Amino acid sequence: MNHTGAHKLNHCMAEALLAKYLGKKKLIAETGAGQHGVALATAAAYFGLECEIHMGEVDIAKEHPNVVRMQILGAKVVPATHGLKTLKEAVDSAFEAYLKDTDSQLFAIGSVVGPHPFPKMVRDFQSVVGIEAKEQFLEMTGKLPDMVSACVGGGSNAMGIFSAFIEDAVKLYAVEPAGKGINLGEHSASLTYGSEGIMHGFNSIMLKDKDGNPAPVHSIGSGIDYPSVGPEHAYLNSIGRTRIGLCNDEEAVDAFYKLSQHEGIIPALESAHAVAFAMKYAKENPKEAILVNLSGRGDKDIDYIVENYPIPLKDI
Ligand SMILES: Cc1ncc(COP(=O)(O)O)c(C=O)c1O
């Protein structure tokens, strides 16, 4: 329910403050679903900075309301027209534009990815999610959750909430998009199917094609169709501190409608992955207390959803 519709505003306000402090004139970034772009355009408007957002042509068509929002907020939206024309290509395009002028621009990356110190900065800016969720959960239930479920694209909402529970005996589930199948190109479950590699200036686990380049990926959630995850996710998973949950497109759509019809919250399709996994988990672990990170609102997704998936009858 955050202003601008997702957790992204948390780190964007901080990145804009940093840009002011460093004397930069312009914020530049990529966006997938448009949530990071809208949040950054908002922060730029608030702090009096220019803003340029790179977005894949496919996502521009799918997430039209967010494109208009960015433009209303005064940002320039630059289409990424190569490759699959989605999130990875938007990152390529934004990095390229940033490298042309690193003096007056600040690259405000949209997740816990990229070279150091971006993953750490974004995690720390997002840690407010975990601090507040922990406090509220304790207040409401008198104990810690048994399990936390968060969707993972690059991994910022998940790192934000996980960071508060790392030292606690709480199971942390990073929910990956299983898309529409297990073949390369049909999903973006990087931790599940990926291997070590380097992309966009960081070393992590990633999905690669036969030549070792970032593989094509798919998810119904435009903000989570990314062929890698932040390096800290790869590390936490490798030492067994976090676990992987999977959710496919159909399950995400089902959770999207269920949360809307039973709780009155229309979730972002990305966040619907965390909800869907929590519903599956709850069936198998009915006694456990689950904390779901609802990273964003689904306003941006409603046109796409109703065009492609019929609204189900409410099953009360
Ligand atoms: C609502 C929402 N949740 C999750 C994500 C995925 O990003 P991250 O994995 O960095 O939280 C996005 C990205 O656009 C988003 O808009």
C-alpha cells in the first residue's frame, strides 16, 4: 500500500537524497514492471532532479499506466528495443546511457543487483520493510513468524524483509517465478535452475544460454523476469539460510484473484507469487504462522489480467 504502489519508493527516496548530496543533476535507471521507474520519477520530482527511465518495449506495452505515470511525473521514458525487450535489456540500455556521463548522473539501480555497493545500499534502504514487519508481527501475535514468503526478481523486497530475521529461527522463502515451464526461456527461476556467472557488473547465480550469455526468461510478473538474483541471495541460499519456493504463472493469477476477492487487496502480479507460495505452504503446514511480503499493488496489472484471464466467480 506504499505510495506509488510498491516497496520501490523506500530505496528511491534514499537514492535521490544521495544524488542531491553528491551534487548530481539526474537520476537514471531501468524498470521492468514500471514500479521502480514510477518510484524514482516520484523521488526525482520531490527532490528537484531530472529523471530518465529505460524500459523494454514489451513492458512499455504491458504496463502502460506506469509509463504514463512516469511521464506525468516529468521523467523521460527511453524504450529498450534489443533482444527480448524486457527487464534485462532495460538494464543494458540504462547502464549504457549512464556510462556516457557518470559526473552529473546517478545510476539508481532498481534492486539488490549490480556492482558493489548497489546490492548493499538497496538492501539497507529496504530494510525498513523487515524492521516494521517484525515489529507489527510481534505486536499482533506476540511471537515471530515461523516462515516469511517474499517474491524474488532481483531480490530487493525479499532482502528488505529477510534482513530483519536473518539471526532468528525463522524460515525464509525466496519465491521464484516458475513461469510456464521448466525449459530455458519459460521461467526466471535463477536460483533453482541457474549457475554461477557474471552479468551487469556482479557475480551471482544466473540463467545462461549455451554460449554463457544471460538466457531469455519469462514470468507473468514483469518485475521478476530477470535472469539472475542479487549476490546476497545467492550466498544465503548457498549456505542454506534461505530456501526456494516456486510459483508458476497460473498459480500467481489464482492468488491475484483470491487475495482480491477474499481480502480486498489487489496484489501486484509479482507479489502474487509470494501469496501463492504461502497458500501452498499453509496447506502443508497448517499450524505455522506465515508472514507474506506484499511488495506491491496490482493496479498496473488489471488491464493485462482481465484481457488474458477471465475474472472468476467469487467462491465464498
Ligand atoms: C511489486 C513488485 N514486487 C517485486 C518486484 C521485484 O523486485 P525485487 O525482487 O527487487 O523486489 C517488483 C519489480 O518491479 C515489483 O514491482
